[in-house]
Amino acid sequence: QSKIVVTVNPPSWEGDHRLFESLASGALVFVDEESRHLLSLLGLRDREHVVLYSIKDGDHLKELLRHYQENEEAAESIAGRGREKAREEMMPENRIDTIME
């Protein structure tokens, strides 16, 4: 099982199952900053449910990865909150309920 998942989303991203599945797996999910607006619509917050990074700054991404590899308690805490959020609000049945409202 992966402990960390790094996602990169295309411009004008509308969401996909990779994010939801990664969160539900219990991994710490890194999401590129280009997705910040959509994440806020989903109620996902940086360093609470996911970790945001810039695709333009590879060195900073490496620093973040190293930080969370060395600080497992912080990584597990964020990953746990992300998993709870995904399981409570982002499973297919939850998404259907949201669309139908």
C-alpha cells in the first residue's frame, strides 16, 4: 500500500476518481495547486486533508515529500482526515446524493 500519492491534474480539471480513491485508500495525497479552487468546493483543505504543491517548483515538492516521510505522525494525521472526508462525502453514493440535491 502506498503511503504517499502525488497527483497532477490537467488544466480546467473537473475532478476524477483518482483523487477520491487516493484519499479513501488512507494515503497522504499531494495535489497540485492548480486544483486549489476545486478542492475548496469539495471542502478539502491544505495540510488538513491533502498537501498542496506547485508543479513549477520541483525542489519544494521534494522538500515536502522528505518532510512527510520523516514526520510520519503528521503524514498519518492528514491522511486520516483525508480518508474520513472521502469516505463520508466522496463515495459514489455520496456524490450521487450531492448531484441530486
